[in-house]
Amino acid sequence: MIRTHKWSNKWGIPGGKIKFGESSLAALRREILEETALKITGIRFVLIQDCIHSKEFYKDAHFVLLNYTARAATRNPRVVLNEEGREFKWLPLPAARKLPLNRPTQVLIDAVLKLQKDRK
């Protein structure tokens, strides 16, 4: 989890815009690397969200959020935040859900927890 000024200092996940000609998975890998210095593996698509005129985001925007889960590619990953991140925490999802989260991250975590419950 990352706390960022771009989302009213709430907690969320790293991410960003897809560059012209870039695949969504390549953008995901690039954004995670840029914002955390982490390489990821085990990428799984979860859901798509519309985020329109969010009061939490630092500027008025309309995002189409492609939400994935992934794992760090190395066993003992070292997070190095870029200028967007204020702090980070490694947490299990139920504990992460208790943080002051931005709304899109709340929706994502709830969806992942439901998927995990449905698989049991």
C-alpha cells in the first residue's frame, strides 16, 4: 500500500497512465517499477472501474482504471518510492482495508477479498 498526495494523502495502490502504443500489462509493469522500484510477476486481472470527478484526486479527471493483482518478483523486495509516494506498507488485504483508502482502492480490495472467499 502506498500513501500519496495525489489522492488526498489516502492510501492506495501504485499505477498510472498507459503511454501511446503501450500494452496495459507493459504499463502496469512500468508504473510499478517507476513508483516502487519493484519488478512484478503473477499478474491477474481483477476488474475495470470508472473514476469520474473524484474529490479525492488532486485534479479533476476521468480515469478508466484497469485493476490487477501481482506479486513482487523477488523474495525480499526492497521498495524505493518515487516522488509520488509518501510512505508504503506491506499488509494482508484485511489489514489494508482498515487504512484510510481512496475509493478505487476500497473497491479493488473488496473485489479481491470476494474472489478469495468465492474460491474457498
